Amino acid sequence: MISSYLLAAQVLEDATLGAQALQALDYLCTHLMHRDGYMFHYVMGDQAYLAGQLADQVWMVQALLDAYAMSGSKKHLETAIALMHFTCQELLDPQSGLFYDYLADPEAIGRLALREQPLTENALAAACLLRMSAYSHRKNLHGTALRVLSGSLSKYYHTGIQGAFYACVIAQASEQSWL
């Protein structure tokens, strides 16, 4: 939603939409982000719950990068890098080069013990890593992004319509000369 509002603010030349997006982003940073660099999934009362979900991490990183692209605020870029650092440390599988969908839990039972590596969130993570590398000139981010894109390729071939997002990431990365 934040990224959509930022885009709408730019396209429609409506600063109010941009201000609303940044206000929502600040709320999430204040109430759903842990000081150790990860996002929670929801807040109930004054307590945040369900830490470290891949979707929460990468969609927030995208919103922060969109805010940085619009405002130039280093705070947004630094926060995005911190979130992605946590994501790489805690969710990246070094063997496959892909991110798991949630933190490992040795107490998990049944299907909750089977973590997945979803194509859409991995493609988005790779796009965010490529953008961060371009914005911050950190080559290690670029290398990680390429590993994720490469690791996602076989999923792309077998996923069907969800593979469209991966293809869009590749197209955007080629267009922006991020590859």
C-alpha cells in the first residue's frame, strides 16, 4: 500500500498521497520494527507478534526503498539495509541461495516444521537487493541478489502464473542495468 501511494503521489503530482504514505511507513517503523532489525507481522494492543516473516521483511524493504527513491532520506535506505541484513542472516539458505518464508523453529510441529522458499518473495528480495546495491554501491548485495535470482530459476519454470513476478523482476533489472 505504501509503495502504491508513493507511486500515485508521483504520477498524480499529489504531495498529500506521498505524505500519507510516509506517515504509514513511520507508523510501521515505530510499532512493528524491532530494534534488532526485523519486522513483526501484527500488533495487538501494545504488543507486536510473529517476528521475521519473509513477506513482511521484503515488502517493508521495498516500501523503504520507494520512500528513499522519492525523498532521498538516508534513514529509509539505512533501515532497508538493516532489514535486509537480518533477512539474509536469518532466512537465507546458503545451499539453495533462496530465502525461507519464516524463521526456523525447532519446536514447530506438523506442517509448520516445513519451511518453504516462495518464488514471489524471493524475487522481490532479489529486486530489493539489486536496488540497494545500486543505491549504496555495496557489491555484496548485488552478489546475493544474483544468487537468489539464479536459485529461483527452476521455481520460475515450474510455477505457472506466479512466475510472472519473477519475470518482471528480471525485466526491470535488465532495463535498469542492475544485472
